[in-house]
Amino acid sequence: MNAKNSPSTRWVGLIAAVAILSACGGGGSSSAQAPAPVAAPVLAPVPVPAPVLTSIDPTKVPVGDGKLSITTPQVGYVYACTLPNSPNPPGKSPWISADGLTWNSTTKTTVQGAVQWLSQLAITLTGGSRNVAGNGLPNHATGTYPIAATDPARAYDGNPNAIMSVAIAWGLPANPVIAAKPTCTSLGAIGVLLTGARVFNALDADGRDAVAHEVQDSCEGHPQGAGIYHYHNVSKCVATTDVSTEHSPLVGYIADGFGIYGNRGEGGKALTNADLDECHGHSHSITANGVATVQYHYHATKEYPYTVGCYRGTPVAIR
């Protein structure tokens, strides 16, 4: 028998034909349908965490623009009560990198001048209150404000304000406690440094990183519209000295009564955002009111938000 026409060959051909008809949806009146295609699963994008810095290069300090929240405190952010907004056009700042991601603190322009002031600051304890009284003027020299037309800094910041004496008369909690939840910060004073001048949060009127964008004097301060001289970070002119193996000394007080210290933590470690909570502080044993005690406190860092991201205690109203 011819192999081509053998019974086994004819059965193989018949089976193949049926398989083809079934796969193509053929077969006449059959009600069987081809299975519907299954869509590939849609995968949610995996968030890429921000890089955790363990040290800060002063020539490439991260710009904090966009790191503010009006809903939830976050590490490395300012928790703001309102979203700052102003009609000011964006400034041109050659110390900020072309991509806008970093700024060079070693080449940033500063306001010229060396104006001396009669500073007054007294901090006393009365019962449960820490009384802070002063004239708001710093105990160090400042730049000349308004910024002179001949000052090169004028090309980047036309600050027209003069420094004025604006009284401080605050009663802060002497024994502050951590609140049930953090409180947002407003534009304006959030505390006072031991220089006698106020400290504001890290935002300028446009909601940007003020330390990166605004032009300040060599002590990192400048006046706002009412003449209040202030900083947006801990001034390098605070008369305290960090020791590389020790915790930084106290440099000021915040509106909730907690102290703020320099950049070094226990054992002299230089701190970054990664070492601190969403309000820019932590708890361990420090000396408060002359007594060693475990207490919450804030720290300065060399990266945004520089001082306080939110209030960890209950702030009092200050100006």
C-alpha cells in the first residue's frame, strides 16, 4: 500500500484539519468562541525614594524648592500653614546650578557693609514661663540695608527694607512637652537665636528655599517689610563653638519652648535630615534649665529646611 494513502496517514490529516478549523473559529454552526484576550496587568509606578544624604557638600547644597506641605509634615520639608505666593518675578542666581537642583554656599553673593547695633536680649525663668525680651537687633554687624545701588548684591536682590528695632516680649513654655500632633509654621518669626534676632522658617515669600535664593549679609540675615532683621537658618555669627566630639550648644528657642541646637548631635556627629524627625528634632539627654534631662529639641542642619520643619510642641503666638 502506498504510504501516502495509508489509513494512518488519512487519520492524521483529518485530525489536523479539525484542529485548524477549531483554532480559526471555523466548523460551521459551532457555538464555541475563541477565549477573550487577557489584558496585561497595569503595574503602579514604584516611587523612587529621595537620596539620603549623610554629609553635605557646601558647593552642592540641595535646593529645597517644592519641599513644602500644607497638609502633612514630612522629613526634609516645611509644614506650612499657608501656601506662600507673591508676584515677584523669579530671581537670577549664578550660585544656583543650571539645572536648579543645587546651590554653592561658598560662592553665594552677600550684602556688603558692617553696621553695628545696640542689641538687647534677656531670657529669664518665672514659674513655668521662659520670658524672652529684647529689641530684635543682632549682637553682630550686619550688611547695609536697603541694599545700596553700588552693591553687587543689588543685581540679584533689590531688598528695599531698612533694619528697625522691633520689640520681642514673649512668654515661652519653660517645660515644653511634645504635642499630640505637629503644628504647621507660618511665614514670620518661629523663634529667636541667642544673637537677639529672630529666626523664620526656610521659605521666602514665593515658597522657595530662602537660604538658596535670597541674598543676605555675611551673617545670613536680612530685614523684611516691617524692618525685622531675621535669619532662615542658624547664623554662622551665633557666638557658640561646635566641638567635633561633642553635642552642639544651645543657639536659641523656638515658639513652642523647645531649644534649638547647632549641627552636631551626640558624640559630635554632624547631623542631616536623615537623623531627625519631620519637625527637625529628636529626643535624648540634654541640659535644660540647668538640669540633665531627656527632652525633645531641634537641630540646625546644612540642608533644607535648615532649622524647623514644624512645631513638635504647642507654639505660642509670637511676632
